Amino acid sequence: MTSPNPTVSVLDLAPVVPVVVIEDAADAVPLARALVAGGLPAIEVTLRTPAALDAVRAIAAEVPEAVVGTGTVVTPEQVTASVAAGARFLVSPGWTDVLLEAMRASGVPFLPGVSTASEVVALLERGVREMKFFPAQAAGGTAYLRSLAGPLPQARFCPTGGIGPANAPDYLSLPNVGCVGGTWMLPADALAARDWARVEELARAAAGIRDAGGTCR
């Protein structure tokens, strides 16, 4: 999946892509600013709440340094609505040919979700080399991804699901992992209190996790 800068993949913008669930669109801009200030510019806003698309619109309009995308994209209609709102990339938990073609036709980068070798091979046949591995821990974790690297070295992944500061470095050490998705820099109590300074601090720790050996908390 390439970023809006055609020379840089979204998988390479930062080691962690925050997976954000926004209940109140008014929180979108300060939250995005905190994540970007902490060094995490790629932000996945999941389509799990009624506020999600309004949040994407606000971030796209007011935080230009963020690369905002949508996650939990499961229908062609959500693809269209996401791009109209300003999403700069799309992430799905899985894929079908119908969804894949809609994402491809959208004109923005996309990460279709996979959890089996057959799904990876099917995407490679269709010219897709960058994917979401989901649910990462439940689907086999680092051992599974390490096993895929041998026969399918051309596939690159953003593992998401069950990943935190303790195991993120293990994923990031794999040759076929570009980044991981996670929520640990977005604790519920900090979001409820609108403690953006704490979010920024946790984001900064996450941005350095590749070299920190999992010591961020």
C-alpha cells in the first residue's frame, strides 16, 4: 500500500498505526494532533461509530500533517463514503473480490485483511502485496508470519489484533512486517478525560518502539 507520496508506503510512515474508535467527532482534531505530535502520522479511524466519517472529515481538513484513513471497511459503500470524507487509505478486516475491486477503484491505497496463506496467495495473484494480518495474535502471531516469509517473501503486512508494547517489537523484527496496528496509546481513561498530553506521550513512546525493545508503557 503506497502513501499519497508515491515513493513511501504507508507501512513505512511509522512503526505503529493507531487504530482509533471515535465516539465524539469533536475529539477528532485534538486526538489527531496529539498522535502526530508524538510521531504517529498514519491514523486509522475505524467505521465502528456514527461519528467516524465526521471525524475523518475534520482531521482531513484541520490536521494536514496527518495521513488519515478508515478501518473496518467492509462494503463498497463504505469505500465511497470514506474517500468522500477525505480518507487517504483504507483498511479492511478481510476481503472479497467485490470489496477488493471497490478499494482498487477508489484511487487511494488500501490494506485488505488476511489470516491464511491461501488468502495471501489470492491477493498476490491479484497484484496486491501489502496487507493487514488480522486478528494477528489469534491467527498465529509472529510464528505464523515468520513461516509465511519463506514461501511468500513478496507479501508485507501490518499485523493488528492483540498487539501491545510488549509484543510489538517481536512483530516489527520480522522481515515481512512494515508496521503494526494498535490501540495501547489510546487508553480509555485518557480519552474520557481528553488528556491529549498523555496520548501524545504514549504516541511518542510507540513511535520509538522499534528501537526501545518494548519498554514503552
